[in-house]
Amino acid sequence: MIAIALLGLFWGLAEYFGPRLLNIPSGSNDSSGSQGTANMNVTLLIDFGNGTKLWFNDTKVARTENFYTVTYNDVRGDLEAVWNGYPINAHLVYKIMGYGCGSTSPGCNGYWSLWVWNASIGCWSYSEVGADLVSVQGVTMVAWYFADNDPHSFPGNCS
């Protein structure tokens, strides 16, 4: 019983203080699938907007990857998206791990938004581009946030 209480306490602290307090790896530790390429570690948060959050900490990826590929690999392909060509050149993500709205789901108003961690001021910034255009070389932590309303309601945002 004490162990369960302590585990709950640690999880609560990890969610409150973010991914750097407790480095609890989840998901795949090698998202790249490539050998011989310089690798780096990145962190991905999936916030379902209902209190459920999944952290994929220190996922090893090739420096040439983008966060769409990181997301796809971390969730082991369990996402639904549609490619939008020029001028967007990125995927529109509808569902992650079975959660979200299909492209033709009547009555579903929610959507996934992408957030980039701004380490210099310690908060999340709304991404103006799709995950395909967010390189792991320039950003090492992103979050997907599912919202039924204004995406700027993401907790911890910079605004």
C-alpha cells in the first residue's frame, strides 16, 4: 500500500515538474531505426487533454529526423494523419493512439495541436508549422495536445 502511494506521489511530481525531474523512459528508446547516423535524444509528450499524459523521454533519433517521424515511431505507427502538400508540406494528425477525431467524424470538434518546448524561458510555444517541419536538430522536446476548443489553453504555454 505504501509503495502504491509513493508511486502515485512520484508520478504526480513528474507531471507537475515536467520531464526533467524524473527521467522515466517509456515507449521506444530508439526511434530512428538507422545505423551509422549521428544520433541525439529527444522527448515527446502526448497530452490527451483529459488528464492523461504520456512521456517518451530520451528517445534516440538520427539528427536528420523530424517530429512527425519521432511521433510515428514512438507510438509504433498508431496514428492517423493525412499528408497536405504545397504550401503546407506536413501531415495533419487526426488521431494518436486511437484518440482524437477521424477526418470524417461527425460531431467531433477536437483536434491535436503541436507545441514546442522553449527551454530559454521554460514554457511551451504553439508550433506555427507541422511536425514534419520541426527538426530534432533545432528542437529537442515537443508536445501533442488534444483540445476540444482553443489550443492556446494548453497548460504551461508561454502566452
